Amino acid sequence: MKLAARFTPLAGAAAMLLAFAAPAAQAQGGDPEGTLKKIRDDGAISLGVHESSVPFAYADSAGHTTGYSYAIALLIVDEIKRELNLPGLVVREVPITPQNRIPLMTSSQIDLECGSTTHTHARDDQVAFSDSFFQYAVRMLVKKTSGIADYRDLAGKPVVTTAGSSDERLLRKLDSDQHLNMRIMSVRDHPEAFEALRTDRAVAYVMDEPLLYGNKAEAARPGDYAIVGPPLRHEVYACMLRKGDAPFKKLVDRVIDRLETSGEAQKLYDMWFTQPIPPRGLNLDYPIPDEMKALFAHPNDKPLD
């Protein structure tokens, strides 16, 4: 566990986030409940953070967490500070993986997670989710020389994805339904999955499209890779919360809805997906999809699976 380093955004972004911050909220009647009470009593919030989900939440060259989702998480933290009148609230960062993020939430070891966690109907049985902040397609990353253009081309071949992700379940269902007999490798995290593709231990890496854009941009030779295939499914990312905590969900949704309907979410998206990002000035060159614009216009907490 580590204390949070403040988000160090690209030029001009700090001003945008400060301008977005709402006036200090008036404390609502009565004492806080649930997660807000826990945070007030502890004087700290435990924030689950990914360390390698570029550009959502990842460690920069100095080891500080940064990214699109992390910026949203910090806006939520600022709202909690105002709500509880705790300007000195401590942010404790807890590194998470796709395998342990839900157990850490259900065991109250983290209070909030805004990273690259997909909101699915199945996960609603264990945790709660905020309004969505990202919508995307599931596709695959391949080497251009592989000749792979569609999922049927994966029949009998080694394919990699990240263990514990919704993509793993989706890939295994595809394999079963279409009798492809793929040799599916489930690895710990996204960098390990990309490494399997780079070293030809897998011919395709199936994952969320924006994460594939991040891996491709980080490659030594990005031009060697292509993102191909029709979408396996469209999904959404949202912040993960504990179940049954309506006051905390209301606060988190308020921040996300204000961000999206004010136009600031579009600016944040452009900063992280269409411009050079730290630490190496990579540009994902991933223009905002129409479905994201629709989400920003009408925020909601509906899973798409």
C-alpha cells in the first residue's frame, strides 16, 4: 500500500480540473453512513489502483499513479473532502489486479476503484458500480504479418488474454460456441499478455480496445501491430463500489454526471487518447467513438453484456 501521489496531468489539464471542481458542498443532514462514515472515521480513503492499464491508471516514470480513470478518481476524492469537510483526507493507494480487485472491495480493503473494470451483470451480484465513464469494443491485437483478420482465423492457435477479466470469459465462450479449439493463455496483467504476443507465444491478444491501443502505442515498433476483427461485444467501464451503499454511489455518480454533461469529460478524453501522454510522450491516436459521445450526453449505470 502506498500514499497517493497527486495526479500530474499534461499541460493545461490541471487548470481544467480545478475549474471543474464544484463549490464546497453543504453537509447533508445527519451523520454520514456506510463508506462515507468509514472514510470520515479513518481520516483516509483506500483507493484501488491499477499499475499497468495505460492510459486509464498506471505508474509513470517516477512510480506515481496517473491516467484518465485516475483523474476521475481524484475528482471524486475532492468531492468527498468537501462533503465531509476533510481537506486533509489521506489517500491510500492499494495496487490491484484483475484477479484480486473484487475480493479487495468485498473485504473492505479498498473503498473505491476507478480504473478499467468492466461493469457486467454478473459482477452486480458482488459489488456496485457508478455511472459508466467509458464505452468500448472488445477486439484483438495481432502482428500485421500474422494474416489474422477474424476470430475464425484463431482456430487451433494460441491466444492470450488477461486472467480474471470479462474478456477471458467472453473468449472462452466464443471458443466453445464456435468449436475453435483455441489454446487460450490467461496471464496476470496486460503487459504480460502483450509480451506473449510480441514473442510469438500467442498469435492474438484479445482485450478491451482502448487497452490494446495503449499496448500498441508502447511497443518498440507500433507499426508492426494491428487491431482487427469485429467487436466481440461492447462494454463499459465504471467505478467499483461496495454494494448497498446508496449515499456513496450518489456522490460518485454526481461527480461523473457533472463531468460528462459539462463537456469536461470530452476534454479529459482528448487529453489521454488523442495527445502525447507521460512518461514517454506516446499518442494512442484513438478518437472518441460516437457511443462515448452518446454516453456523455446521457450518463447511466447500465451494463451492456
